[in-house]
Amino acid sequence: MTDDDIRPAVDADVCAVKAVTDAAYQHYIERIGRAPVPMEADHAADVAAGKVFVTGDPVIGLVVLETHEDHLFLDSIAVHPDAHGRGVGRRLLHFVDARARALGLPEIRLYTNALMWENQKIYPKYGYEVVERRVDGPYDRIHYRKRVA
């Protein structure tokens, strides 16, 4: 699988997008005391809006991206647990970098729940730096950014 194998999701992918997202985030429910936001997203609307990119046949990973005037927001990244350790997440993160560059955007932003400590080890390895930690309603979030050339 290469970055070329990542494609925009289509209506037929909506069920798979939900299934992969749920599988990827399910284990956090007990830890954070509620369903993570990506599990409650309107996947059909995100796909219809062109925000979702998937990889695999069947789908094993995805990213949800929002384009803003001055940055690309990585709203969600999900890899099915059965595909862990195969480089899917790495390829998806490289795709996000390439997407930001193609759109002429200078940086990528994201946040993660402070209780998702695994992510706090992963994102810095890919060039993301902590911008701030902020409580948004019931969520304690760590905000990151990555500048892209």
C-alpha cells in the first residue's frame, strides 16, 4: 500500500468509515468516560462534503480533514485494530502532509484527548508540536500543529 492507495471516500464507504472509526476508538470509551467525538460524527455528511479519505479494500484506515484558510485540520485518524503495525497510520499521516502541501497550506492542526496518551507519543514523532492544552466542555484536549514546507 502506498499513499496513492488513499482515495476520497464515497457514499458506499460510509458504513466502513463508521465501522473502522468505532473499532479504532472503542477502547477509549471506558478510559475517558464517554464516546470519543469521532464515534459520534455524521460520517455520511463528512463523506458527502469530501472530508474523508480512506485506504484499503475493505477499508482499514481513514482520515477526516477540514480545509481552513490558513491550515488543514486533521479532525480524525482511524486505523482498524486488525491492521495495527502495518504502517497504515504512518501512510495516512504522510498523506495529510502531502494534502496540506498540495492545497498550499502552511500547517496542519489537530487535537487529541489528554487521556489518549498513546497519541501524545505518536504525533511528535511525525513533527507535530504541542501548542496548548485546553478544556473544551467535557474534553481535556492537547492541541498540536505541524508546519509543512
